[in-house]
Amino acid sequence: MTHFLSTDENPKGYKLEDILSIIRQDIIARAGKISGDKRPEARQVLANNMHILVKLTECIDLAGDSTQILDRTFGQRGHEPRIGAA
């Protein structure tokens, strides 16, 4: 059973792209709080966050693409797994 992702055992779970989007929002909010800090450590953390945001956005796009492929090919979730083993 998964902790966060939607599965047959956890139908109220999240889509991967939704979790990643929430994390991205949190990073943006946190980055806003340190954006005015001129110390080198804060600047490095902010720069790291910007790199992480780019990668998260790429992951969100990939996860959304996978969801579209599964929806288009197999329809919305039913009782059986759309791909893979039960």
C-alpha cells in the first residue's frame, strides 16, 4: 500500500503530479521569505531552490503525461489496475 499515491487500496490518494505541485508551491512560498536576505548562505539556498523548482516542474509534466496516457488508453480508474500487477 502506498502512503500518498492513489491506488486500489488507497483510492483517496493523490496523483503524483498533484503532490509534486503542492511541494512546488511550498518551495515557492519558502523562497519568497528568503528572497530579500543578502547573506551568501541565503543566496545559495535560494539558488538551490530555483534549480529544484525546475526539476520539480519537469517531474510534474512527466507525471501528468503518464496520467494522460493511462486515461486515454485505459479510461478512468476502475476496480482493476490499468497496468502492472494487482
